[in-house]
Amino acid sequence: MELDATLEMNFEFSETQQMVASAAKDFAEQYIKPFVMEWDEAQVFPVDVFKKAGEFGFMGILVPEVYGGSGLGYHEYIAIIEEISKVDPSIGLSVAAHNSLCTNHILSFGTEEQKQKWIPKLAAGEWIGAWGLTEHNTGSDAGGMNTTAIKDGDEWVINGAKNFITHAVSGDIAVVIVRTGEKGDSHGMTAFAIEKGTPGFTSGKKENKLGMRASETAELIFQDCRIPDANRLGEVGEGFIQSMKILDGGRISIGALSLGIAKGAYEAAAKYAKERVQFGKPISAFQGISFKLVDMATEIEASELFLHKAAYLKNAGKPVTKISAMAKMYASEACVKIANEAIQIHGGYGYTKDFPVEKFYRDAKLCTIGEGTTEIQKVVIARKLLK
């Protein structure tokens, strides 16, 4: 594990980080907490909450101030996603997808003109962003995609569909990676930004999900959708390479989402264990329960350290592919275990919707799947370790 020898391990949150975390906590308590179960039961995607998040600066966290963003770094980003996810992971997931995927792709690979055109609206929360890589037949094997873009003069004609896309229905703009070359060629795909309302661009079936039910997931459909070459992001053939770089940062955000779920579930379990009395004493006094809480707290601590190391490297412009994959893998697997144990500590009550842990349990599982499954993270890590 080589790190810059000059690295000083500073584990104190800066004043800015503390302020940002506090603002995110207040935002979640006021605008999200009262409606969590209502949105979950009805699968409501609360667009207004994201407009409000824009006012707080949470829709352009990593965006420089020159484009109307908050100009913050990855430590602050983790803090915001974590605090929101402690209250409702599905809102945390949508904030993460908007920031890390759509907005960050345009910011990282767009021209100055493209950035000026789209980023301020996304950063303000005026527009909600979607990002499309996955297709029905290509989950982990993204290189085998069927959706194509064919050049016709100064335009591209797109045909195909993307699925499991966050904000596919409500998004105002989508960054999509489509095939412009041979199947399986990592240089055979290109990224485009497509605005809602473009003829031939529609959304399809909304998924009915186990968890993350207030975060919208649906299909993007392209039928002879014509877009100008001016909507192309970066060079022709660079789309897949770009998306792998975007996912490096995205994995930090899914790790932060996992951390928020883990903390939310742990805090609920610790509170319950101190209040629930059996055999004349609180169940936290029993070693069987206290040891569960110890293991949960330890895994949370490890996840947090992992994520902030990845954030340090990302902020410093150093390679993060391996460490962000490790952090995402560890934190996501930990949050599933922690949510499971939180229900166990609650006993029968944990299985009811009167306590928050059953929702953390349902929401947690997505973290080991989205933005690359645990198995794909292992493939990524192994390549880096063994090359």
C-alpha cells in the first residue's frame, strides 16, 4: 500500500466539513424525515426535495463555483451523502447519482460551451440528471451493449434502450454511453448528453423495487433519436473509458451511501438496546447484544477510514481505482451485515415498519449491486493488484 510519504494523517473534520455535515443533517431532518415511509410505500420520487437540495448546494457539490456549484471536495461530499442517507438512503442514492454520474461526467469531459450550457442548471437543482450505461442484456458486461449511435451528417441517430437508470422518467438531461464501433471494443463507445423532450427519446417501465423506493429507476428508450454532434461528450470512441473514470468517483459516493445506512441502522439498534428491558435489565447489558454492537461500530469505523483515504487520494488527483473499489466493496458489504444485525437486535419489532431498521435492511442490498457489483469490484481490484 504505497502512499505519498508526506501524507499526514489528519482525522479531524475541518470547520467546512463540520458545517457541511451539519447543514446536510438539518436538511434531512426538516425536508426528508417526516415523509420517509410515505415516499417508500408509494414509491414517490419527490422532485421538490431535490430542488430544495439545490438551494442548499447539494446538487453541485463537486462543481466549481464558476459554474454555480459548491466547489467542495470529496471529504465534504462523503459527509453530505452520509447524513442524508442516515435518514433516507433512497434520497442519498439520488443525490449521489445526480452529482457523481451525470453532472460529473459533463464537468469532467464536456467542452467549456457544454459546461456553461448544462452545469449551472444541474448544480442549482433546477435540472435533475440521469446517466445511462446499463442495458437489459449488459449489466456487468457493459462493453456488450446494443444501443447504437450512427453518424448522419452533423447528427447522430440513436436506437436502443438503457435500463435500471436512476431518474430516467424525471431527469431533465441524461448522459448516455452508446456503441459507435464494434461490440466488445473498449474504444467502440461514445458518450452523449441528451435533453428531455428530444424527439425519439422517452422513458419506459419504472421498476418496482425491494428498497430505495423513493429513488426513481426506469428505462431510457431511443427510437431514431437525432441529436447534434455538439451533444457529444469528448472524442468518439472514448465513452467507455470516460465512464470507468466516472465510476471511480461514483464508488466513493456509493461507499458514503453505505456508510450512512450503516450508521443509521447502528444508531437505531444501539438506542433500542439501551431502552429494551428483558430479564430485569436493558438488553445492551447482555454480552450477546453488546458484542453485536461492537462488531457493527468497528466495521463502521473501518468503512469511514477507507472512504476518507479514497477521498484524500481523489482530491489530490492521485489514482483511486483500486482504493475506491475496495472502499465501495467493504462499506457496502458491511452495511448489509449491519442492517441485518440491527433487525436482529430489535427482534420482532425490527421486522415491522414501526421501526426504521427494516427499511435500512431493504435499502442496503442495492449498495452491493449498484455502480459495479461486489464481484466486479473484486475483478477491478485484482487487475490492479496483479498487473
